Amino acid sequence: MNVKHHAKSIAVRLVALAAIFAVALGALCVATSTTAEALTVKATTARPNEDGGDRVIGGLPTRLTWEGTVGEDEKLTSISLTMPEGGSFEGSSTRVTVLDGLNRQNIDSVATPAGTALQVVFDEPIPAGSLVRLEVTGVAFPNADGDYTIEGTYENQLGEQVLPSSPAISVIQNTPVQGIVNWLDQQPWVEAWNSNPFLNMFFKPQILVSSFASLFPGWLVCLAIVLVAYPFAIILGLCFAFMKISKFTVVRAIAVTYINILRGTPLFLQIYIAFFGLPMLGIQINVYILGCAVMAINSSAYLAEIFRAGIQSIPVGQYEAAASLGMGHMRTMVSIILPQTVRRVLPTVTSDFITSYKDTSLLSSVGVMELMMYAKNMTAITGNITPYMTAAIFYLIVTLPLIKLITIVEARIARSESGQGPRPKGGSVSAEDVELDYAQDALAQAAHAEADPDPELTHPVFVPLAREGA
């Protein structure tokens, strides 16, 4: 009896263990099946809708592309996408593509946009392993800066499932510039203007407006480079100008070698040597600092010749007259020669400054983010030449006034040298101007006395110079 009871107890336990094992096996199968059947989101992107840019602007229509892969043993019947609050699928159109490997599947679908939601129902289940692509045109993201994800649900043979979150899409708030572009898009005259192929390619109003905003930072960089580099170029140029007219042969040889090499090789080549040669030697310099240095060194060679020619254009009689008054070489150079040299070379120096300003565009070839690099990137994005035309306008903003200034200065110098007007001056009269006037009058008197000796050299103009020479 006990044996029978014991056997019965063992049988009950075996049955219980079998039941527990079956339940666990079933749960494991269900879990494995659920994991295997999970829909995978492959990619989610939004097409840039910024005219002339590569960003997604909120509140404006764009195209959303969503891609997902159907899980193993899964049959997809519908997909529902949900836009973040503030976004909208209203008025959008959806194109559905189903790929099984490289083969396109002909499966019809119906897309229903409603507010922030979009539902796509397929006429027949999509088989496992297929790639589903939804291209939604006319969708709008929230009009605020942020990174947004697309959520939603989908249905398979097991019922409704939660859709995995999509990769984040960066969105910026609508800008005033883009608002102007949107206004231009609605103008009939703009449409008529753009109907001309030449005007549309070179002067498209929408891209012109956005180009001014996008290229402005590059223009500031361009100005900063030339404004930082040129003062150093002037100092270097003066040094090498004095070295070239030095009485020491070695010093002159160094200056001649420096000037001839820099003037005899293209600036483009000098930029490449500096930007690619120095890193090979392990010398790492900030690209903007290096760009300023290259521009300063190149310009200094041209300025050296300009200053040398200006100094040597001063008549020798002025040196001799200053020496006869007891003025030393340095004082003669600072008070007499250099002021006249500056006035004579000012138009040429201004022209060289204009050339250096334009030559900063060559730095774009080595990755310096200046005006031309911005224009090049924007042209690649838009497929339009208008950004280059905008860059030309930015260059002309600086060059045209300077060219006008050169013309005025040259005319005043010509009138002064021909005796038709006063010697050109700038600003208010300073002590140095008065001293220079005295020096010029003294030199004239000395030159006159040298040609026609006059014992009465006690003119008051000689008094301050005599004291200073003493």
C-alpha cells in the first residue's frame, strides 16, 4: 500500500515538473519569437529646406524619409508615424517602397495623414526581412531649435507593437532671412526673373538673400586676415627697403634675395609650402595665424620695393640741405624723407592693399574658412553660381571705395606737384606738421642758397632747426 502511494506521489511530481518545463519552454519560445519579430528602424532623415544651406528649418515643408526592416517570421500590415508636438503631417503625400533584397515588391498601400500622425496600411502583409521605405513630402517639423525623433506603432500578426524611436533629426527655428526668401518665393516678378536661365543661374533672388547672410562670417574672416597681416607687412617692407639701400653688401644681398624670391614665386605656391610643408616638420600652427603670416610675408616683398622707390625718388639735394643744417641721418629720414615718401607711395600702397585683400581668397584652397570657402560650399549645396556673385559683391564693397580714394589722392598729389594747389594734408595740423613745414621751407632756402649764395641766412625759419641740430 505504501509502495503504491509512494509511486503515485512520484508520478504526480513528474507530471508537475513536466508541466513547469512545458510552460518555461513556451515562454522562452514566445520571448524568442517576439524578439525575432521586432521591426528595426534603419534610418530616418529629413531633407534640408534652407535655401542655400544644409539645415532643416522648422515650420517649413520638407521631405521625411523613414526606413525600417521587417523582423524574422514577421508579417507587417501597417505603420503609424507620430510627429513631435508642433509638427504636422497635414497635406503631405507618401511614397512607399518595399524591397526584398534588391528586388522591388509591388505592394499597394494607403497613407492617411491627420495632424501629427500618419498611418500607412498595406494591401497585403509585407514578408519578413523586407526593407520598407516611406518618403513623406510636405511634412513640417516643430518651429523651434532641437533634436526630434519620430515615434509610432506598427501591426504584425501578433497585433499592435511599439515602433522603435528613430535617430534624432536636428531642426532650427525659422529665421528672418528665410522669411524673406519665403516671401520672394510667392512674388510673380521673382518667378518671371527666374524664368530666364542666365538670371536664374547667376542672380537668383532667393539664393542671393540667403547668400548674404551665410557668407557674412566668411567676409569678416577675410577682413580680419588682411587687417591683421598688412601692418606687419608694412613694418617688414620698410625694414627690407632700408636693407636694400644699405651701404653694406651683405645686408643688401639678404634683402635682394628675400624680395626676389617672394616676388618671383606665386602666392598660391607659398601658401601650399607653408600649410603642407610645416606640418611635415612637426610644426603645427593655427590655420588663421599661419594665413596671416603668409599674407604678411608675401606683401612685405612688394611693399619693400614700393618704399625703396619712394625713398630714392626724393632729390639728393634735400639730404644735402638737411646735412648742412646739422641734421643727422636718422633725423633727416624721419622728419624729411619718410613723410614725403609716404605721400608719394600712398596710392601704390593702397593698390597693394586691395591686391592683398583679394588674394586672401587663395587661402580657401588649404581649408581656411574665409569668404571664398563659404561661397564654394554654398555653391556646391545649391548647384547655383549666385553665391559666387554674392562673394564678388562683398569684395567690391571694400575695393570700390578704396579705388575711389586712390583716384582722389593721386589727383591732389598731381595738383600739389604742379603748383596748382596746396600740398595735401590729412586731418588737423599737429606739431609734427608744423615742424615738417619748417623743414621743407628750410630745405628750399638751403637749396636756393646753394645755387645763389646769400649772406642773409638769418631767416627765422632757420632758428628752430639750428637749435634742434645743436
